[in-house]
Amino acid sequence: MRAAIAALGGAAVRVTQVSSFYETEPVDFLDQAWFLNCAVEGETDVPAMELMRALRGIELRMGSKKPVAKGPRLIDMDILLYGSETIDTKELQVPHPRMYLRRFVLVPLAEIAPEAVHPNLKKTVKQLLAETPDRSTVRQGG
């Protein structure tokens, strides 16, 4: 994860905050090892679609493959929020469409940006975490 975060500079992203790393139990596809997750805040002038392509490039260079949806993979980078923008294309949905249903997203994000507002739900990350129906385990460490 540290290598992926460091690679963001090459994608014209200035990293401003990184959450702790969290061990998180699998969701949806349960028969797999636990994951490591974190949230990163950055600043960029790169448009969201171009940024997404750059993130996919970092994943590919690191050797990440997704043979099974929601299954094991080396690295998976997503854009959760892009300022207050809403983007809904086949290739990219921002805010991430399931972020409010995922403790493994909300816990690290709440650590670095508890007052960030979901532009569609009009709730802070802290509120979304308190209200999520997801009860999966997310523990600091890793």
C-alpha cells in the first residue's frame, strides 16, 4: 500500500493525508483472507476520469489482477469522493456507489475526513459511519 501511495505523485496527486492501515474482514465474497485498507486524501488538477485511468495504471504496474469480482487482489484503488462532484458514467461513479455501505471504507475515511460531506446523501462521513448497516470487523493494524 505504501508503494501505491508513493506512486500517486506520478499521477499528479499531492498526498495530503493518509489514514492508519486497517485489517478488514471480507464482505460479499467471504471465502478469502482479510484485506488491508486505508484512505488517502490528495489534491490534484487532474480530471476524475483521467485520475481513474492513472490509478488503474498504478494497479497494473504493481501486478494487480481481479480474476474474481470482490475477490483477492494485490491492490485496488478507488476514488471515493472528488470534491463535491457527482460523476455517473459506465467507467466511473463518484461518490463511490457503495461507500456508505462499507465499514472498510468509512472507518479509514472517517479518521482523516470525518466532516467530508457525501454530495448526494448530504451527510458527513462520520454520520455515514454511524448509520451504516455494515457490521463487518475493521481493526487498526497491519
